[in-house]
Amino acid sequence: MANKNGIIGLTIVIALISVYYLSFTFVSRNIKAKSVAYATDAKGEVDLAKKQRYVDSLWREDVYLGHTLQEVTERELNLGLDLQGGMHVVMEVAPADILKGMAGGNARSVAFQNALKKAGEDKTASNSAFINRFAAAYKEAAPNSSLAALFATSSNRGKISSSSSDGDVVKMLNTEVNGSIDRAFQITQARIDKFGVTNPNIQRLPGQNRILVELPGVDNPERVRRLLSGAAKLEFSEVYLTNELAAGLDGLGKYLAKQEEIKKATGKPTTAAAATTDTTKKTDGGLAAQLAQKSADSTATDSSAIAAQSAALTNLFVPMPQGLGVFLKDTARASEILRRPEVKSLFPADLVFMWDRKGTEGVNNQLILPLYFIKKANGVAAMEGDVIVDATHDYDERGRPEVTMRMNGEGARKWRTLTARSVGRPVAIIIDNLVYTAPTVQGEIPNGNSSITGSFTVEETKDMSNVLKAGKLPAPTHIVEEAVVGSSLGAEAINDGLISSAVGLLIVLVFMVAYYSRAGWIADMALLINLFFLLGVMASLGAVLTLSGIAGIVLSIGMAVDANVLIYEGIKVELEGGKPFAQAVRDGFKHSLTAIIDSNVTTLLTGIILYTFGTGLVLGFATTLVLGLLTSLFCAIFITRLFLEQQIKRGKVFNFYSGLTKNWFKDNDFDFVSQRRRFYIISTVIMAIGIGSFIFKGFGLGIDFKGGRSYVVRFQESVDADKLRSIMDEDLGSTTEVKTFGGQDQVKITTAYLIEETSTDADQKAESKILAGVKKIPNNPAKIVSSNKVGPTMANDTLWSAVYAILLALAANFVYIFIRFKRVAFSYGAVVSLAHDVIIILAIFSLFNGWLPWSLDIDQAFIGAILTMIGYSMNDTVVIYDRIRDYLKDDKARGQSLPTVINNALNSTLSRTAVTGISVILVLIVLMIFGGAVIRGFTFCMLLGVIVGTYSSLFVAAPIVVDLLQREKRKEPALTVAETVAPVGGKKIKA
């Protein structure tokens, strides 16, 4: 084996990397288990606040190999929402709201309103085309008016003028839409910090006006909807300086010192009700002077009392330039104390405590969150962000990044007043009650044009300009897709996933040993190493493990068997040819390499397409499938080879079969080709029946493709789905579907009720309707364990992306087959067989929809299964094609008819086809039984795909090649059988 030492070295490196990254998962899980134990009382109930305090106390502390708990958590193998519960949200900014803001007073015109209405009539059209549809509709409503007449307002000065063309205006509007998404992204990032979620995921979906947010562990969906939806609240407020709050800070010090005394005396921490202190006497200087002027001894009259107050205050608060700060781990406790009435009474009535939006590094790598003392008369800020006309990133006269902003007339007047009384003082720029920055005013600003300078980076000034513009346009974000998974359902999913993984893996391992005997043990060791490497790579890349991802792992293990089978079957052929064991192993690996690479590349192409177009369940599956293919290739080609080389070195010789399987598939002589027309007829009849079902019965579309709301409702006892459906029809409308889901005590309710409503109230109303309906089932309490919502626009985009994904998969595989086999016949046969497989699967899903006890809806999961099935079918077909090519190039082909040669090739691959097919089918059956209701329809589709794909490889793809090559041969009578396929090098072998 060439480069043996290099392979061993690489294997050791991958193993060490896997151990290193997976160790973070074990450390994180251990600390979380300790936090639960710490917060669990004698009754077994967990105090969530106490648990969070435990985690916060270690968040910035070194807990493992110099890494803080925050860093450990970020490096662990994360669980998806379906495994730990939480909320998935896709939001978009409504372009109609942006146009209204850009048009100003002109938005009241009849032509504008009619154009806006017409542009919005197509609820299923993507928002990316909204501006163009509006422009066309306005031209139709006001043919003699230009778009510039609508949008050339003072707010848009410098961007367009009254003489701008419609094209320039459309370009400007599209720029504003994109800018609004950028602002919404910045705002959403800041808002997510309020949820206290570990490892939230927020990303702008590429090429779309949408933002994806995933919040693991969130248990209050209504709060999430309320905070994520709606326009941002931008404010400008004065800030109290620390020396102006001397008496209040002294009083706070006394209060905290008193708390410490009570705690020492009682052994228990004080509460808001139990803690009392004398707040009537307020002194000047003292601790406040120490914090602001760093001279506590200037007015201190009682050094021991001041020292006690100082210690109590600085144990919680940290002096900072703008006032005070709090270590991140103590912010929950500090917020609770500052909310107490007796503490608030120490400070001016118009003072509001606010946190900075981001922390700063303190000593020992501790993160400190600055605390601001904001002045708000009657709770109202001096100014709000709606007065800002524009804000841009720029550079000052010294070339330093700065932000410039321009205000309207009303804003200029208020800004002049505010800056005049704040010279030399900071003014806080606040968004959603978090201080974004607090620059110091250098002088009165009379005209509303200002610049904000400081030690900013270019990225920071760009972000700040986006935030300032957030108050300019009334462009609230709307939730167009939502999924909520309860923690109990997540725990069940973990259990289902672990069971299915363990059982599936065990079955594959046992099957390999039963079929290949001692060689099977070597394949099993390679498979286990493959699993270890796969999990390690996922952890190192920050991948998220989902329930569908577990299915992908199990399936990739099943498909990893294929590479080992190809190698072993190749070695068996070499041994049967009389070669010595060592030579047979080397040649077996050498001759099987082409088929392994070709078959896995086609599956890899499909996996990449799944990853590119998929979301949610499909994305999780694609991630593990792609990574699993790569690790399984490495383990099959190199790790298995290392084990076999070690056996050769020890002088070991063994067979690649067991006593049971010694004569299986030996000397096969099945006639596949001569019966091809019969199989063409069978397939055609099934497809015709399917197409008839498509036309007259149709499909059960999931909400991914038709839009709507779905709720998984669990009852205490079994429930009659038909009875519940009647109730829901009365409450929600006749389009409501109620299906048993994973058991007789659980149902899935799907409805279009209020789906076009974008307000958060609509979500609450729909959920209330569902709960009211299920309560009508007497003596059978129920609860919603998960929910999902997809708007019409999102559904339409998802449908078309699914269609593009399937077409792209077919095209990619067609091109790859043509490149590898140099004949259109092979590409055509492969694509026809794939189309055959897709139609038959669709036919089964249409015909049996409503008859089977699991969902047969056509949704994203189904598309993921179809694409996976395409990958598997291509894998099978390419292996067969590879053997056909070898047989056609062989000298034995001389004098034999083309059907005979191809028939022999098919028989020679039958053992590999059967072993791989049986392995994958066994794994999928395990997933069907143990994988849980969420992926049962998904797994059923893949199971059908494996069966149908194996059939089509043998009885459709290969026979089509026979027919097409015979047709080519008739056109070229001088061409011999051996010349019908060129080898990879491009040269033909002539008889």
C-alpha cells in the first residue's frame, strides 16, 4: 500500500481532532447536568432561575483546557430544535410598507393605492419581484405619471430627483428593500440577546428578503413573536452622569450592605420583600464620589461604614467611564435588584436603567455589561427615530470612520434643543431599550445634520448607520414561517433517534459478519471508526445534529457498506481467479476504486443539492449525508485497507464469505435483458395508473407547499380523529385536516385559518381556537406539543425551489454520467430510470394517501427523500454501468451479442446489489419502526426508493442502454461489440 505511513498519520490526526472536539460536548453536558442537580429541590422540581445562575457563574470562567464555558458550549455538538425543543422562525420585511414610507404623503394617492393593491394580489409570488410588479401596476394606473413624481420627496433627496427615470427609481427602491433587510438583521441580532438562549442561530437567507432565526430551548413562543415582529423602537435620550447620582448610589451601597448583613445573620439571601434599609438619609459624596472621582476619602465621615458600602456595591457593580458595569454572570441578579421599588426610590423619578447592547472585556477575560442611567420624563425619550431622514457611513477629516445622519424639520428643532442642553454630556442612542452607543455632544447642532465619531471600525459605523435608519421607515418584520417544538417532544425524539441508531447500526454490523465472516469484522471496525470520525467532523465544523440528521447518519452507515461490498466482491473475484491472497487484496482494491468513486460522486452531487436547497429537516439530513459519504469513503478505501494489510503482514489468509453465504449469487444466470419489454410494460402500466391518480385524486400537500398552520396535539387518552375533525370543521372551516400522528393519543391538525394574517394576534387566535376545539373532547385533556406555520409566499417559494432541486439533480447526474461513460445512451438510460422512480413513488403516495397510518403528504421532507432516492438509485446504476463498461471492453466480448454481454455484467453485480440493498433496507425498516412519527413518512419514501431504485437499475436503466447501443450499432455496421464503449482514456479497443 503506497503512502501507508502517510495514511496512518492522517488517520491519527483525524482521530485526535475528533476526540478533541467531541470532548467539548461531554464537558458541556456534564456541566449542564450539574446545573440541573444544583437547581433541583427535595421534591425533584428544577428552579430554572437557579439553574441559569449556575451556568452564568461559569459562563466566562475557564472550565476546560483554558476555555470558558461559553467557548465550550460553542464548540459542542449542538442539538437541533427537534431534539431539544425550541422555536424556528423565518421573517421578512414587507416591501409594501417600505414603499409607503418612501412615498410619504404621496402614498395617499388613488393610483398608488391601486398599484400597491394589485402588486400584492398575488399572495404566492416572491417578494423579490414585488417592486417590479408595483412599477408595472402603477404605470397602468397612472400612464401619464412617472415613478419619480411619487418618490422624489425630501426624504429621498440625493438618491433620486424629479427627472429620474422609472428604471432609476426601481433600482433605488430595490436598494432600500435590501437595506431594510440589513437593518432588520441588525435589530434581530440585538433582540435575540433578550431571550438568554444558548447558541442561537440567525442568518439572512441568501438571495431572499428573509431572515432565519433558530432559538433552542425557548419555551415562550408568544414572547418571541412579540419581540421579533414589528418595527424597531429607536430613541435618543439624555444620560445622567455618575456624580449627579451621588446620593442614590450611596443609598444603593447601604442597601446592599444591609442585605449582606441579613444574609450573614439568617444564612439565606434576602428578597425584595425581606430586605429593608433606611433610605431617608442621603449624603453627598461618599461612594458615588469614589466611583466618579476616585477619591472616596474626600467627604467620608465614617470609614468603616463607607468601606462596607463600597465592598457591597463593588461586589456587584464595576466602575466604568460612563458610570457602572456588571459582570455578565451577575446581570440577572443586578436587574432583579434594580427593579425593586425600594431601590428605584433612591434615584430620580425620570431615571431608567438600561444595559448596553454588547459587553466589554474586563479582567480575567470576564465580560462586563455597561449600565446606563437614562433620563426619560414620564417614561418618554427626548426624541424618537422617525425624525431621521438618512444615515450613512463616512470618514471624518482625519480619515477615521464616522456616521453622518440627517433629520427632518421637526427632528432638527428637537435635536437643536437636546444638543444645546447636553454639550459635554453623552446622548444615548437606544434601540429596543438597549443602548447602542452614547456619544458625547461637542456643541449645539442647529440644522439636524450630525456626525458621530469615536474609536469605531468601518463595520461598526456601517452597523450604526443601519440602526439609525431603522427608525426611518415603517417596515415591520412579518413571520412567514414558524415551527415550535416542545421540550418533551424533543426528549422523545432523542430517545427515538438513539434507539433507531443503535438498532440500525447493530443490524448492519451483524449482517456484515454473517455474510463475510472474518472479513465482516474488519468492515465493522471500519464502520465504527467511520461513525466516530463523522461525529468528530460534525463537531469540528459546528454542525447541528437533528433527528433527520440521525437518520442521515444511520443511512450513511448503511450506504457505507456499499464501498466495503464493492471491495470485498472484487477481492473474491481475484481469489477465484487463483491469485495469492496479498495480490488479490491489492488488485481487488485497485479494480473496485473506479466504481466506488463514480457511485459516491453521484450520491454526493445529490447531497450537495439537498444541502443547497433544503431547510429544516432536509438540511439536517443533507449535512450528515454529505459528511457521512466523505468519511465512509476514507474509511472504506484506507482504514479497511490498513486492517487487511495488517492481516497480510501477520500471514493471515481468510475467505470473504461465511459457511451460510459461500454459494450465494455464485454462477448466476438470470436473463434480465431478454425480458426487458415485459418490464417496460409493467413499469408503464404502474406509471399510467399513477398519472391517473395524480389527475383524479391528487396529492396530500404538506403546509410547506400549500401554506397553513399545523399543530401536533397530544391527548391523555386515545382520541377519535374523525370526531375531532368534525369539531375543527365547525370552528376553523372545512379545509381543516386531522390525522393520527405517531399514536392513537396524538393527532396532527392542519388548517389555513388566518394564514394570511401577519399580526402576532393572529397566531394567538389560531392557537386559542385549536385549544378550544380539543377541549370539546370530554374527559380527555390535551396539549399542543409542537406547531408549524408557513405563509403562502413562503410555500410558493419552497415549492419552486423543490422543483428546481429535482431538475438540477437530474441534470447534474446526466452530465456526470456522460463525462464518465462517454455515451449519451448511458446518460439517457440513467435519467429515464430516475424519472421512472420518481413517478412511481409519486403514484404510491397519491394512491395510498389516507390509507396508511402515517403521513403521505408531499412536503420538503418528501422532496429530501426523493433526492436521496435519486442519489441511491444513481449509486446502484453507476456500479452496474461500470461493470457493463468493463465487460464491453473485455476481449471475451468478441463474438458475443450485446444483450449477452450486458446480461453477464448484470449477473456479476448481483451479489453487490443484493448485499447493499438488503443492508440499507434493514436500516430503513429500523428507522420506520423506531425513528418516530416525525420522520416516518420521510423514511417510508426512502424505503420505497431503495426498492424501486434497485428494480429500475436492473430492469430499466441497463435495458435502455442495450436498446440505444443496438440502435447505434445498426447505424454503424462496422462497429464491433468491443468498440461500443470507449475506455476512460478515450481510446477504443478494437477486436
